[in-house]
Amino acid sequence: MDCPICHNESWQAFLVAQDMYTGVAHPIHRCTQCGLARTAGDQTSSSAQSYVYGDSTDAGTRFGPMQWLLHALRWVRARKFVGRQPGRALDVGCGDGSFLVALAQHGWEVFGTELSESIATTAKRRLGNRVLVGAIELCGHRGASFDLVTFWHVLEHLDDPQKALAEARRLVKPDGTVVVAVPNVESLQAHLFKQDWLHLDVPRHRWHFDTHTLSTLAERCDLRVTCIRHFSLEYGPFGIVQGFASKFGLGHALFTRLVRLSPFQLLREPLFWIHLPLVALAIIPSFLLELVAASIGRGGAIVIVLRPR
């Protein structure tokens, strides 16, 4: 298949990673020209399936009793936009809708998309028909109608990231903003943990970006880069702690398994007591290591702010 960035047809083997839930191995290939990495296999199947984690579909119940933590992190995201003049916002792959709810409470007119009715269950309950089901390019929004379009760890899941980003360019106003966040395949944690790196997340992550490939993709979609950040409270230190857990043979889905349990189940779970000392010892060093990595552009995530040319 052609590379969506440079249209090169030549790919080389990069890594082989395992699905954290099934253990099935998935090869990852890298474009020999621009360096974009992709999870090998059929890239034309329904993208809705690539958002299903374990046995969960609804994004609002994916992590059980710990869903409140994700909810809080979405509010942290939203605070970055609270100070600006409220406008119209579109969150592509809006999950449980928490980010949009937070914006709406500060005067924004909000809309979201999701890839299936089941994934969007909680978001639709919160926001009603402001959440549309389907790919962004099929949702029928008029051009130049949004002040803000966001892709929070969504682009890596999609069949065609270039098509989605080009549609965002069509939808955003001339003075509007597009924000994209993805895992950074050139991060320090990616190099430390290689095939055990949590944020490879095969096969759900179909594409694996670095700063160069993501910036190039944006430019191909007539968007200019105005800011790049590499620290993510949500995706940074957590990836390092899980990476060390994987290296020590404690499993690739340590926290994903534990956070689904109720407090009573958690206290009865041997894994909790085995890993509690590891987490306690690792969390502060992981946070500091991620801060250093982000300061040199090697943080676990890339958050890129774009404006129309």
C-alpha cells in the first residue's frame, strides 16, 4: 500500500508487537522514504473495531470504576481553551464527551464524532444529537464553520489519517485552530521499551507518528505548525511505568486490567498487591524522566497546534 504522507510503496520491517489483550503478534513496518510506521495487515476494515479495548465498547464505561480519572484528565485538557473567546468546537473521536462537556460549561458550542453508536453511547447521552456517528468527512458539517477542531489520540486509529486531517482543514475557520495529539514513536520510552512500549497498542493503533511525519502530514493538508509540545500527563509517565512492568514480566496490560475492578475486587486481586510497590517506587522517577524527555522533544506524546495556511 502507498504511504499516506509521501505515497512511497516501499516498507521495511520495524518491530513486532503483541496485542495487550490477546497476545497476538502484529508486525509494524516503516516507510523507507519518510519514516511513517504502520501496523501491517488489512487497513481497510471498519475503524470502529480499532477503538474496542478488551470487551468494552462504550467509551464512557471502558475503564470501570477508574473512569473518573479519565474524566478528570479531559477537564485538564479543556482548561487550555477556557481562556480564549468561546466559539464552535468539534472533537473528532470524542469518546465519552467529557472534553466537550467541559468546553460547553464555559460557553462553547460543541459537537463531536464517533465511529459507532456503541462507542458513542455515553457521549450521546450527555450531548444528544451534537454527537454524530461516522467518519469526520461523512458527518456533513459545513466548511469554515469551526473555531477549534481536535483529534485527541484519534489520528493513529483511522483508516486514512490524511483524509481526516484534510477534512479538518476544510471545516476550520481561516483564523481557527486544529489540535492533534498522538503517541511519539521516537520518544525516549519508545526506544527504551521497543516492542513492549504501551502506546504501540497494536492493532488498534494503525499508524505510528513522530514529529517529522506528523508535521509533514499537516503541511500536506495545508495546515501550518504553530506549536509542538511533547509532555502529556495522561500518556507520558503512565507509559514509562507500564513499560517497566512489561520488561519485568508483569504483563502488558497491568493497569488496564486493574482499573476495571471495583474497589472490593481490587483489594482481593493478588496483582494489585504485587504491583503496588512497583507503582509507588516508579511513579515519581517516571514523571521526572518524562519531563526531561519532553524537554528535548522525546516525550511519549506529540501535541501539535495547527492553523490554516
